[in-house]
Amino acid sequence: NTAGPQSKGFFYRKPYTAQLNDIVINEIFADPSPQIDLPSVEFVEIWNRSTEDISLAGFKYSDPSSTATFGNLDSIKANQFIILCARADTAEFKKYGKVFGLSPWPTLNNSGDLITLVNQNNTIISQANYSDVWYKDAVKKNGGWTLELIDPLSTCKTSQNYAASVDASGGTPGKQNSIYLSNRT
């Protein structure tokens, strides 16, 4: 038996390789104590500001002492926020949005740390060498508040582009930052 010619249409979308600042470190919760209203565990929020869905397979999130690698099925949609935390803490953040638990979790130092997100080619996508002086508020510097990115397109120094959240809960995991574009008039 021979079959006649057959054809089948399909759609192919070339995978997109993330570039610098396509995904940004959008919010940092290094010092959850004293607790305001957020869970009393650390998190970092990333935001895909690009128009592309991006596979995070092979991406790494790190500080100077440890590195966590994303799983093969992890991805971030265009304009999506994802909360990164220790794998054991994922249930704490489910109500805020999409959460990825990482192990080992690169612990956030309260007074400051260098945190980095690199793609599968080890190209830096986003980096923050944060410090507790970035809060610009003596009370919030003592804990319970997140550091939020003000303007992801800003060319000013990173230290001038983060500040303490003004949200009553202490931060805005899984949604737009409370101080987003507050530097614009």
C-alpha cells in the first residue's frame, strides 16, 4: 500500500536568548524582620520587561557564595513577575503570584550583597550590588521592607534606582512596584 502525498502545517518560533536587562531584579527582600505584613522569609522578584517569553533553562541566580540553577521547564512570560525564594519557602508566596523555589538559596545579607542573574550562556542579564543605604529611610532600613526598582530603563547608578517600598504591607511581590517610575514628573 502506498499513500499519496501528505502535508501538515506547523508553527515554529525560534527560541529567544535573553539580553541584558530583558529580565530585571525588580524587588529584594533581604531583611524580613521585623515582620510588617509579608511572609517572614527572603525573596527576590524578577520581571521580564521584554515582549518575548523566555526559557529560564540553564539560567543561574547567585550571590558570591552560592549559585542556584533553574530547571529545564522554568520559563517567564513577557511582562511577567516571578518571585524567587528558597525551595522550602514557596508556599509562603503562592498567594502573590508565580513562585520558583531554588536550591541552594543564595542567602541575602541584610546590609548588602551582590546578586546576579545570568542566562544559559553565562551572560549577565541583571545584577544588583545592593546595600541597606538604598532604603533611603532609617526606619525601613532596619527590616520588614523590600527594596524596589524604580525605573527599569534608567541609566542612572543602580544605587539611585532602588528605594524602600511605600506599600503598607512592606513590599509588592508578584505585582508592579509601589515606587515604579516615581522618579518621573
